[in-house]
Amino acid sequence: MKNLVKNACLSLTFLSLIPTTAAAVSKGNQSSASFDWSSVIEAIIQVESEGNPRAVSGNSVGAMQITPILVKECNAILKKRKSDKRFTMNDRYSVEKSKEMFLLIQSQHNKANNVEKAIRSWNGGPRYSVRATNKYYTKVMRHLK
């Protein structure tokens, strides 16, 4: 019951802070390409690296702290879509390429453009645990403009 109340409070807080984003999410009919992820991306960048494109923590690097596994997943998505484009490990240091990877992941795994799912899965992967990602989700929400 506590988790239900907590999640309801977080959701209400989120909805009051970003009414236009919440409306777009609830419609669920925008593609990730036309959905404005910029405020979510900027909040993630602040939490992950405080904006430092050269940040390194273990095998996570760049402003969005991208792992080799995420680069591999992005390249698999591109291959499946029959695109010739591929990301390299060095692309993780590019803020623009990191944003492209984020958008690609959302377009594949978050077709409804659910902001909470985007934030939690960025931290905990596609099969994230709500409990394990609560701290991260709260931090990102604090930075969301």
C-alpha cells in the first residue's frame, strides 16, 4: 500500500510539473521521433555526469554514462531496421550521439513514450525493478524542467 501511495504521489508531482509532456504521454500516439525527450535527456545528463561528456564510471562513459551493452543494443536495432549506421564505443563521449542512442532505445523499447519507463529503464535496463530504480527516478525527477 505504501508503494502505491508513493507511486501515486510521484506521478501527481510529475504531472503537475510537466503538463504538456504528460498530455503527450497519455495520448500515446506520438512516435519517439516526434516526442520531445529533451527535458528528460537533460535531467538524465545532470544525474549521470553533471553534464561532463568525458565522465567515466567503470564501463559507463560520457554525459549519459552509456555502457558497451547499450551500444551493442543500439547497433542490433539499427541492423534489424536495415540501417547502415552503427555506433562506436567512442560515440559514447559525444553528447549528440548519446542523445541519438537514447532516442533509438526509446523508439524500440518505449513506443508509448512513457517518461517513467524511460527514466527507470535507463538506470535499470529493460527489465528494471521499480524498487531498485526509485532513488534514481527521484533524482532525475528533481532535475526535470
